Amino acid sequence: MGRLRRSRTHHAQRDVHRASRTRARTKDLDQIQLIDLDPKNRAALEAQPIDLEKPGLAQHYCVECAKYFETDTALRSHWKGKVHKRRCKVLKEPAYTIEEAERAAGLGREGKRTPISAQAMPTDT
């Protein structure tokens, strides 16, 4: 028997995977914590005007997960699900500040020595 398929069937698969990674990007946790969970912004997100471009006409939105749903039933079942509960648990933890991130990277002031030129050098007179 001869060959059943063409060779090199994975041509340009890397570019397809790279495009799919960036296409389904959602909001980051710190954006949700600092902006969306604010009571004023949350009320505005839950009562959005009708938008024909978004799923479910933008009427069924989960603020914690930043997702639109087609029906109210789908939204309610999402609230009972494992993915939503995990997301809520992660959102209860406080967001990292810039100072914490710098300390984790070793850029903070904690534990650093002062430069030699800043210290008082004894002089011989």
C-alpha cells in the first residue's frame, strides 16, 4: 500500500495556537478586584443596556468571572459551579501591591545595605 496521508500535516500550527491564546483573554484578577467589584461599577455591570453584539444581549453577566451568558438559567448554573466558586475564593485574597511585587523581585529597601559613599567615612587628620 502507498502512503495514506500527506507529510508535514502540522504546518503553521504554532501560529494557530498563538492566536487562540490571545483571542480568549479575560480580565485579570486585579482589574476585577479594584474596578469591577466596586459597588457602583458592579451595579452598572449587572444592569447593562441591551447590546446586540454580546451574548444574551449583555443581560446575564457574572462580575467575578467577567463572562456573559446566553440565558439566566446558564448564569445561575454557573454560580453553582466549581469554576465560579474557585474564582470567588481567589478574589477574596487581597491584590498584590507594587511594593510587594518589588520586594518579591528583590528590588525593595528591606535588607539592603547602604552604599559606601553614603556612609560616613572616617578621615585621618
